[in-house]
Amino acid sequence: MRKHFLIFYFLLSAFCVTAQKDWQLAIQTWTFHKFPLYQAINKADSLGVKYLEVYPWQPWGIENAVYPFGPDMPDPTPKMILGYLKKRNIKIVAMGVLVKEHYKTREGIEKWFVFAQKMKIPFITAEPEWEDLDEFNRLAEKYKVKVALHCHPKPASHYWHPDSTLKAMQGRKYIGAWPDIGHWARNGVSIMEGLQKLEGRIWGLHFKDVKEFDNVKTEDTLFGKGVCDLPTVLKELKRQNFKGVVSMEYEANEYNNMEDMRNNIEFYKSKIRKLD
């Protein structure tokens, strides 16, 4: 009897670990937007985080190469970045958030997909204009780079509410969701209701905490100190059998946030352990 119990316990434990093994803990490099990308990579490495979501136009900033991250970087800068990432054993798993400012015309959209493919980036997080959604979906299929919809605060973003994201995804196989739970809170959106509405189409999310609900100007705060109820968010992701990127973003204490990020990572890991 005891032997059978131990076998059952072992299998259950293995399942619980497996449930989170497909979660990639990443840092959205806007967290370090006061620094060039190579420093953001170093900071992530020192924090033990091996995945990044890089924001468009972040300056590379090494060996006099200050070119912004994107399709207009001259050779050999992309190869230099890939080499540096390999040296640090870090991967870019997403690029964004791509908005109209970055591509200006529909003809300019494809350059970002070519660049993402070149840099081996599987996701572009974006907020396309409504009239550009079909083009994003087409290019996502062509270049094998999926598009995931983000949600900036209202009124700037027309994806501020999950219903808009749902509508945009309809009939578009290569477009999914990448909600920012902090912005949902800022927008007065129930995080749990939003996650449940998007169930099955969430490919990643911006993981953060904010001080107030329904206040678009409220500030970020340390994980667990705000209104986002992060432990419940993680439980819901587990219930949904989520497999994707948990992209931490922290916009407080911008010039000196490493200790805060260590605390945020430890908070996340402690809550993950409690899911087992």
C-alpha cells in the first residue's frame, strides 16, 4: 500500500512540475529601457532569467553600435546580437510591443516579420490597426512568426478591453493574445474575467502589479504589493493548462531596479512552488 502511495505521489509531483515546465519566465526589456540592450541582457543574466521580450528600437549600444533594435539595423549588428545572446545563453522569445509608429505603412509591416525570422524570434507582440489585422495574420503564417495582441491603457489602445482582443482574433489563426494584466487593472478590467475570456488563445502575458484599480495613471509596484492578485492569476493559468511566456515588466525605480527585480522573481518563484 505504501509503495503504491509513493508511486502515486511521485507521478502527481511530476505532473505538477510538468504543468509549469512549459512556462518561460522572461523580462520585457522595457523594464531596463534606460539602458542599451546589451546591458539589459547582462542584467537579465545576473538575475538568472534566460528569456527576453525585447521592445522595438531599444538601442543595442555596444562597440559604438547604437543602432535601434529592428529591421533597419545594418549588418553585422544582428549577428553581433545573436552571438552575444548565445554567449549569455539567453533567447529572445518575443519582440514588441509593435504599434503603428513602428511600421507607419502597411508596406513597412513585412520588414518586422523578416527581422523577427532572421533573429529567430517566435512571437511579435503588437497592437495592429484594425485594417492591418489580416496583413499581420498573413505575414505571421508566411514567416512562421506568430502575432500576440497586447493591451495598452485606454484610450490610446483599441485593445484595452479583452472583448476587442477576442474580436480581432476571430478567424485569424496566427493571431493570439498577450495581455498586460497591469494595464487591465488600470483600465478597470477584471483580470480573472479577461483571462477566462481569452482561454486557449493566451500565448504570453505581461506580468506586473500596480497600485490602484481603474486608474490609468497608477504606478507599478513590487509583485504582491498591488491590486493584481498575482497568485490567483498563476492559479488560473495553471487551470487553463497555459503554455507560454510570463514576461515580467516593471516600470518603477527605472534607474536602479535590480533589487526590486530580484524580489519580484523570488515572489514569482515562491508562488509557483505553491502551485505544486
